[in-house]
Amino acid sequence: MPKKTADNQSLLMHSGRADNWREVTSLADAWAAQRGGREALEAALAAIEAVEEYHAYPGARLRQALAERIASNDPSGAARLARRISNGLLTDAYRSRPEEWDVNDHLSPNEVVDIMPPATGETRAHRPYFEVLFVNSQPAARWPALASELRRMRRHEDSFIYEPIFVGSFEDAVCAAALNPSIISVVLAEGFPYRSRHDAPVLRSVLNPLLGEAESPEVSALHLSRILKRIRPELDIYLLSDRQVEKIAGDPAADSIRRIFYAVEEPLELHLAIIEGVQARYETPFFDNLKKYARRPIGTFHALPIARGKSVFKSDWIRDMGEFYGLNLFLAESSATTGGLDSLLEPTGNIKRSQEMAARAFGADHVFFVTNGTSTSNKMAVQALLAPGDIAVVDRNCHKSHHYGMVLTGAQPYYVEAFPMTEYSMYGAVPLATIKRALLALKAEGRLNRLKLLDLTNCTFDGHMYNVRRVMEECLAIKPDLIFLWDEAWSGFARFSPFLRPRTAMGAASDIEEWLRDPASISAYEKQSANLGNNPSDETLLATRLIPDPRLVRLRVYQTNSTHKSMSAIRQGSMLLVKDVDFHTVEAQFHEAVFTHASTSPNQQLIASLDVARRQMELEGYGLVMNAIEIALKIRRAINEHQLISKYFRVLGADEMIPAAYRQSGFQDYLAPGSNWATAVKAMQEDEFYLDPTRMTLVCGTAGFDGTQFKGLLASEYGIQLNKTSRNSVLLQSNINNTRSDVAHLIRVLVEICLGIEKRLADGGQAERAAFDARVKSLMTDVPDLPNFSHFHETFRGDAGKATPEGDMRTAFFNAYDAARCEYVPLLGAECDRRLREGPEMISANFVIPYPPGFPIMVPGQVLTQETIDFMRKLDVKEIHGYERARGLKLLKPKAAGAKR
């Protein structure tokens, strides 16, 4: 295998397994048809042997049966069995069909395997299937007997069914947990060695990024449990020990163990514990109660006529709605908060329990369910954490909900700018040096005490992820009680990937918590303090990777996520996550924020979907997220390496999305020669910004399409839906819903579009080529400069610092309610140019938000500059919120701006 292919293939370690078995099947078919040799088939099987030991299916018996058919020179039998195994993996049939595990051919030559999901009316009870990893020091020859003993523990009343997988070393355990997403429970027995008996390159490509290459000095079950929890925190881990189990149970290092057993004295109890552990994650308190409620005969005398569906199904005129949505939707509707239901505003029952389970799953202390989107989650957090006159350092390019939250609370935004990506008409993220400079400026003016919050978007719409831990630690070194609000609307799923979790708010907060408990943290701080001296300059502090004083730090972290954007929740389902040591001081304010913003009539199905989304991610989120990442990598490769498509389209790499100064590891792209999980993890650990692989910026300007035009073409002609666009690009997002078929459809469509371009250029002659080149130039070269935030008018800076840019945006916002204080100036008229040259200054009366880029380029009280006006004049987008073309720019009259409302 060529070096480039081998390296990049390690990025596809999950989907690659199914491809490997399809290759085995093809080689077996070729041997049976006398189109290929036995040696190629044997080599292909040998190449996947190590990885297959970490999966229950097809298992040792089926693999041995396949090897025997090959050894006995039975090409037809080998081809049949290989195809059955491959189809079983492709369709997941082995999870529900016991005959798939049979070594004998159970199908007649003319019988077809049913590869469809079970029908809704199927009588066989469905029991979810999972796999359990057993790590032990028993000889491998004993493993089949141990597996048989475990299978004898199965009972008809078990809610789930599992298959055991046995490994015999520390490294094999880590590999199995990383490679096999079906493993959701682990049983550890002490005495295993560190090194794997395999030394396959694919295993090293997995192990090295997770563990490093040096042998661990500690090969204990407790150490392994902590490593496994770091990789996959959702795992249930059980420990079997033949020594002082009481002492182990009291060891703080055992906090990652769910239950400890003395040797194997109670095998049935272990089996029941495994089932109970999965049941604890499978439970969905609100959804379970909602299903029970829907099955009860209820008389409704509350203000929700659609409940129970009688007004729908008895109607000649709207019965089609009932037929479309189904009866259960209406049976589950209610405005009641009793009778098995609960109140979202003040939960005390199953919603409260569901939120507690979500907090466990997402690594938070508290979780609030929100049913009207992350816009509301953001405003809740801003309202609860800020008061009038407080200062918040805010990414100027953040979602409009943060800006409106500042208006509602009267907090003063100190806007900081992200690095520009002018060529693509978008912004990246805010450099750490910019953030530190803002904190140091406030400190120099004696105003650091008024700074309460750092408010940033992570990841950005276009996939930029902060080095969250570093940002928080360096800011806490300057202000130890600073509160952090991370808008992770687009990356709630990242919790369930070991390669993305450290870049999330809750993941980084957990790492900082652990660091604060380590006595070495104080030594590290004191050593740096001694090196810096008593009064280091701002330049020194900006150039230093600052360490906070762990004795002063108050870790206060908030995260919002649009659950519906990356998990299986209904639209507008959101969660607000809290990890705040001082939450008790703001808890009452949070409840007030909930009362302010949450509907008193929340949608029951939406709440239930949040409950179910949490269940899914705890039980299969790891595999789903890895699949989403691998789908994205396949799309990148299929587009950028396609001879025709790459002439007109390309997906931007990390080197084009993130300036080199912020890629300290030197990482270029997931498709670059030599790239693998090791280089990607190194970038995740070291780089200031990291590119979420599931977010792909597809440049379409080189094909003569602006983003809005191309988005419309894909939707209207090809049934492909996108969300975000820029002047010359569109954003492709892979998610847990995508399949390889989606990739094939996208590539086929792009080929068709490119063929159309080729034909048009060939048929149109020189004039068509000139017009095409001019269009590409206008989209890719003649791009407007991106405007930075200018400044607030002095009228709205009454108590601002001399050298800091914060302002009173709320007063400006509400002044605009008075028509007598406002005026309109045409954007394209001579008056606008005259005002820019001669004054008086033009002061924006409201938010102006073009889509794209989708953030306010004007905010209330902001002075408009030539830079902003030039950008507005070059915009060719259809949707600009807050701007009326017929009337022009809405401004506050300079003299009236200062009057008190």
C-alpha cells in the first residue's frame, strides 16, 4: 500500500473494516470463479486478523471455519461464508439473527438474506445488542470456554443481549475500546501485561495517538480503567480482583469503576450488573413516562384542544394531518404538568431526572433543557451571569443571541475580533493574544473587577475549534474568577469523540479540574511566578503560556449546545450545561432567566427527544460520531482527488482555513501526505485552532457559482440541502445521520454539474469562456474587505475606560424606539459619502446582519466608518436583517442620541 494511502487509511479505522470484508468477499468470489488465486485471499484475511479479535462478530469460530474452507481448497464454500459474514456486517443482521453466528451454511442456494430492518409488526421482541470487553490474564485457549459460561447466564427476561470479547493486555484493551464502538461495558481482571501480542501497523496507528509509544510504568486495572474512561467516558467498567477489594473500593483512583467484585465468585451477579448498567443509560425518564401517559384514557379539560387528537381524527377537513403524523403524537400532547408528566420551568420529577442524566452524559454538574433553541439558551446564560454595567469580552462575530442578550441585561460588550478569511468572506476565531490583550487593558485601567464573562463561539460555523483549556487557563491567570460561556451550538456531538472532546468546554473543564487537584499544579505556578518576577510587562505576559494560581482559581464554565444540530433531537432542542463551583451564587438568577425565556407551554415531544438523544449518544454516540468524521474524510478525498470535480470545486484544508501562526504542530490537512490520527491528535493537543473534520467548506466560486446560487441549485435540482453559504463557498456538514450512499449521491451530482460546465464552455466558444472567467474573478478575486467593529459613539461610553472599547449598547438600542431620534440615510447616495467625510458621525440605530456572513456588522450605538459602508455596498446577498433598501441606513441623530429615554 502506498505511503499516502496507508497513512490516510488510518483515519478511516471504523468504516475501513466493512470495506476490508467486501474486499475479502471479492477475492473469494474471484477465486471461486477462477479469476484469482487463493494466496491473495489468505493475505487479505491475515491483514485483518488483529483487528477482528476486537469484535465479537464474526468471531473466532466463523473466522476459523472460513480459514478451514480455504485450507481444504473449497473456493465456493469460502466465497459463500465470506459473503455471509460481509453481508452480516453491512446490515447488522448478526445483532438480531442467531443463525448468522452458525458456522454451517443455513441458506439454500436460492434463498435471499433479508437485509431490511425488522418490520413494525414483527412479533419477535427486539432486544438491543451490545458487546462487553473482558480484559484478563487467562490463556487465550481458555477464552472460548469463558465465553460459553457467560452465554449461559443469559435469561429471557434480560432487556438486552450481549456478546463477550476477550483480550489479554493493556494495549489490546485500549485498541478494542477505540476500534469497536459496539463495546459499551468493560470487565477488568488484574494481572494482564502491557504490550499486545500483535504489532500490526494499524494497531500502532490507533495506540500511539492515545497512549504514546513508551510502555506505561503502571500496568494496573485501575490505571487502565482511567485510560479507558478518558477515551470513552460513557463506558461502564467493572473490576474483578482476588486481593483486598475493600481497599481498592476505598481508593480515590477507583472513581472510574462502576462496581468491584471479588474474583468471579458471583458470575450471575456480574451478568446482572452489566445489564443493569446498560439499563441505567437506556432509561429515559421523561420519554418513558410520556409513553405511559399516551396509553392511558385521559379526559382533557385544559387549553389544548388538539390533545388526544379527537378534534383532528373526527374532522373531515384536517384528518389528513392526523394520518400524516400518527395517533401517538396527539395522545402524547398535553399542557398538564401532573399525572406522570413534569414542569420544564420548575422540574421536580422525570424532567429533573432526565436533566441529571444528561449532566452525567455530557460531563456537567447541571443541565437545563431548552425547547426554543440555543438562541434562548445563550440569552438565559447571559441574563443570569451579567448585570447592568458588567463588562463581557465578546467575539464580535458570535451569534446574534449573544448581542441581544447584552441588550437585555445592560451589560457592556467589549468586542474582540476574529482573524479574517477575506478571500472566502468569512471570519475564523479570536486569537488568544487578542483576548489576553483585552484582559490586560482592563487591568491596566483598574476595571478588571467589572469584567465578568468571556463569551466565545466554539466551534465556529465553519469548524474552528479553540484550544479551550489553554484559553481558560491563561485567562484565569489574569482574572481567577472569570466566567466562561462557550457557545457550542454546532458541536454538541464532540463530547463523544476522544479526538474532539478536549476541545469542548466540559472536556477542558474536566481536565482543568483534575489539574487543580494535582499538587504539581502549585509547583508549576510558583516556578513560573519566580521566572516572571513581581511586575512582568504586558509584552512578557502576552508572549508567555500563562499558568493560573490553582489556589485562587474559581472554575466557572457554561456551555450551550444545539442538540438538534448534531444529535437526534427535534428542531429547537437545546441544552445549557453548567460546571461552576459557584453556581449556588447564581442559581436563583438562572431560575429567573428560565422563567423569563422559557415557554410555559413547552412541546412534550421536543423534551422527549432531548431525553432520547442523550440515551442514544451514551450508548452508541462514539460509533456515530466516528462514522460522521469518516464520512467527512471520504467526501474531502472524493472531491479533492477527483480529476474532473477538482477542476471546479475543492474542500478547503486546515492550511487554508487556519493561518500557519495558529497551527503550531505544522498540521496541514487530513488529506496531506503523511497525515494520520497521530498527526491529527498532535494538532488537537498543540494548535491554537483546530479544524473540526465534519465541517467542510466547499469552494464553488471557481465553478462560477456564488454560495447562495449554488445552495439553491443543489436544493431545487438535486434534492441536496445545505445550511450556510459565503460569497464563494458553501458549508457541507456530515452528521450522525449520513451514510456512504449520501456521499455517492453528492459526488454523482458534482460530476453532473461539472460535465454541464464543461459542455457549456465547449459549446459557447471564446465568449462563454471569457464570461465564465470574469464571473470566477468577481467571486474569487474581487472580494470586499471584511469590516471590523469600529467603536461606540462617545454618547454611549459614559463610564467606559479611556483605552478600552466597551459601550452601553442597551441605551442606544432603546433610543431607537423613538422615531424622533432616528433618521435614514441612503446607503448609495451622496449624503452617505458626505457624512463620512465631513460629519456628523453616523450612528447605527439597530443591528444589521447580512446572511452571509450571519453576524452583526453594525450594532446599536456603533459609529459607521468607510470600511463598513464599503462592505455594505459590495454585498450582493438577498437577506440583510435590520436594513431596508428603500429607506437606507437607520441612524440615531447625533444630538438626540445622548438624550435620556
